[in-house]
Amino acid sequence: MARYVLTAFAYSTLLAEHGLNELPAPKQPSVPVRVMRQLADPLSIMLLAAGLVTLLVLGEVPESARHPAGERGHRG
């Protein structure tokens, strides 16, 4: 069985010619494609519809649905 040794010169030549032995990074889907994929899920559509019905019936966003980021430490 033959044993092949790659010299530093051969390595640098091959590296310069072909680049690293890596797969290209996968392309990320665009925002519209991601939105359409999300809306293709029936559960997402149902939750969106329920939120819109709640907004229409109550006329405002329920307090339990508000994000408390600005109200940390506040207990009222």
C-alpha cells in the first residue's frame, strides 16, 4: 500500500488553487419567504385570527397581552 505525503508547498499550492475544504454556507430565506412559511401553518393563522377578534371585540389590547419590559419592578 502506497503512502502519500503532502508537502507544505503542495498544500499551499492546492489551498491557493482550490480554497478550504468547506461546504458553502446555506442561503438564508428572505423575510417575505419566512413570513409566508409561518402563515402556512394553520395554528399560526388561528392564533392571529383570535388576536384580531379580541382586538376588535375589546377595542384595545388586553392588559395580560402587554409586554412588561418597561414595567419591571412595578407592582400596581
